[in-house]
Amino acid sequence: MTTYERISTVLAVALLAFYVSAGCGDEEPTDPADEAGLEFTYGGDRTGSYASEGVRSIGSGGLPEVGSWAIARPDSLGGLVIAAFEPSGTTTGDLFILQLHPIRTGVFTPCSISGGEGCHGRLVIGVDIEDFTVVEEWFEITSGSVTLTEASSTRVRGTFSITLENQDGTETITVDDGVIDVPFSSDQQLSHGLSCLARNLRDGTNEPC
């Protein structure tokens, strides 16, 4: 199996767990905290910085409105999904997804593209909320670790250090200073919107939410 095929298979399972969670359970929505944030800088074949905060409302199309947001919620497999979006244009931005298993504080390692316990995730650069068929670049986490100091029903806090590789293996970037300080939300409308975004991005489709 090629690296691209392995990433595609793992991604399908990971994003399935991410968006299936939108329809699970009958929990009451909870309001996340007002302030939120996820930040890091990266170097290597690409250099840059990432910063997102806030909780976006869901637009008429069922997707989160374009803007800065960062949120955590449980997935359908007993793990934790941290998702963030940093806008770069009117309808575009960079999406970061970090998935941890199980939900707890402490160190999560190894980080890899194989999923399971530890951590996995991705940075997708140039996501267009109005057209998911094309993205600028897709990086998958290949190694690293995450440390959570809080994983409560209201907030998730921690740090991370990771290495990511693009799908054809031609570019590698590293993050040494990742900071997580985001609200935990069980709001089903928000979850459905995030799930729809992940599903369309995974499939390269623009299906209605």
C-alpha cells in the first residue's frame, strides 16, 4: 500500500468517527466559553504561523460561517476532536484537526497517520468553504506528541509538538510550539456543521448539509 493510499484509508476512518459523532446521543447543548484559541508556528519546506479563536455560528447552508474558530468535542469512538479554522480570504482558510484517544489529561504519543491511541490529525491549507473539490495542500501528522493539562466538559487545554507530511511525501513541516486553549462543546447544530465540512472535504464533494 502506498503512502497516499494509507493516508487516504486512515483519513476515511478518522473523519468518519469525527462526523458520525454529530448524530450520536441525546445530550443537551452546552454553551462553550467565550474565549478560545489554538496557535502554532511551523517550519521546514513551508514556514508560517497559525492562530484561530472563537466559536462561529452555523450559516444558512449548514456549515460554520467563514471566520476564526476553534472548538473541541467528543468523537464516536470515545476520543476527542479538536478542530480549528483560520480564514485567509472571503470564503477560504486553513483547517486544522487534531484527534486524541481516549479523552483524558496527560501525554498522547505516538502521533502518527495510523490512528488508534495516541494522536493523529491534519492541516489542510487553502480550504474553500464554497468548493471542497480543490485544496491547496494537505498535510498529515506523522510523528510527535500532545500533552493535555485539562480535558473537562467545558474546556480543553494543552500543548503539542508534531511533524506533518504532505500526501505525496515531497514536503515536511514541523511544529514545536503548539498551544491548545479551546472550549468543549456538545452543541448538536455546531457538531453537524463541522461534520458536514469534514465529510465534504474528505470526499471532495459539495453535498448539502
